[in-house]
Amino acid sequence: MIELHPITPENHAAARKLAVAPEQRNFVATIDKSLADAYVYKDALFRIAFHNDQPVGYVLVFPFDKGEKRVVNIVRLMIDAQFQGQGLGRALLNKTLAWIDSLTPTPDEVRISTLPANVRALTLYRSAGFEGSALEDGEVALYRVAGR
Ligand SMILES: CC(C)(COP(=O)(O)OP(=O)(O)OC[C@H]1O[C@@H](n2cnc3c(N)ncnc32)[C@H](O)[C@@H]1OP(=O)(O)O)[C@@H](O)C(=O)NCCC(=O)NCCS
């Protein structure tokens, strides 16, 4: 089971060791860049993913208004290289979607995007109900109705 927690003085040293495999580095920004982004963009929300009390990944989301719609963009989502391939990425995505549904104001739509070469992530996102294939800023952008 995945639990999401803010970064704290107690967990940051372990959490900041989280990293993807070298060949995945162009798919997701580092935890330090993600923390800097969450500091700069005040509406962004950053969480560490814990499994069995151990940090295994992180997620950065950004809620924004698009016309009348409240959209939450999952800007970053990763599982540390040593914990991949065990179902934790899917568990983290599901936990993140439940968390997003609990935010105020209530979101209408969830967005996620990744590079076209990231087949693993695209397969995961589509199997979780995300749809879309248009490129936005060079990434495949996928959308899902919130609250399902
Ligand atoms: C993408 C990522 C989060 C998936 O996490 P994971 O723990 O490895 O994935 P899971 O074990 O939960 O598998 C989830 C699904 O991914 C897909 N998948 C897993 N390995 C795959 C592979 N080698 N090739 C294609 N699809 C694959 C499958 O659909 C799988 O679901 P299933 O096993 O029920 O069929 C993780 O690999 C990662 O952090 N990658 C680097 C960072 C990144 O690319 N982040 C996303 C872009 S922001």
C-alpha cells in the first residue's frame, strides 16, 4: 500500500536519495528540482510516496483553472529504480488520483503527460483511464475525468 506524505525534516534525507535508472533520467526531473519547483510555484503540491514506511517515489501536482474547469496536472510521478516493476507505480497513480479527488476546489479533470518514448508510463496511464494522444510541448498529453 502506498501512503503520501509531505516532505519533512525527518524524512527528507532518505527521500532525496530517490532516483530513476540512468536511461530514465530524461523522463522525469530529480527530486531536488521538483522540490525547487514546488517552492517557486506556490499552488503546486509535492508528496513523498511511502511503501512499508520506506520512501519509494514522489509526485508533484499542480491545480489550475482552464476556463470554467478545475484541472489538476500531474507534473511528475516516479518510482525509484530499485522498486519499479512491482505494481508500485500503479498503486502510486491510484493513490494520487484519490488524493486529487479530495482537493478543494473539486477538480473536473486530471492531466498527465510524458515523452512519446516513455512506453511504460503511457501504458500505465492509458490502463488507468487516461485518454489522448496529442502532443503538448513535445509530450503526449492525456486526460481523465476526475472523481471516477
Ligand atoms: C512509470 C513508472 C512510474 C511505473 O512504475 P512501476 O512501479 O515500474 O510500474 P508498475 O510495476 O506499477 O507497472 C504499472 C504498469 O506499467 C506498465 N509496465 C510496467 N513495466 C512495463 C514495461 N517494461 N513496458 C511496458 N509497460 C510496462 C504495465 O501496464 C504495468 O501494469 P501491469 O503490470 O498491471 O500490466 C516508473 O517506471 C518510473 O518511475 N519511471 C521513470 C520515471 C517516469 O517515467 N515517470 C513518468 C513520467 S513523469
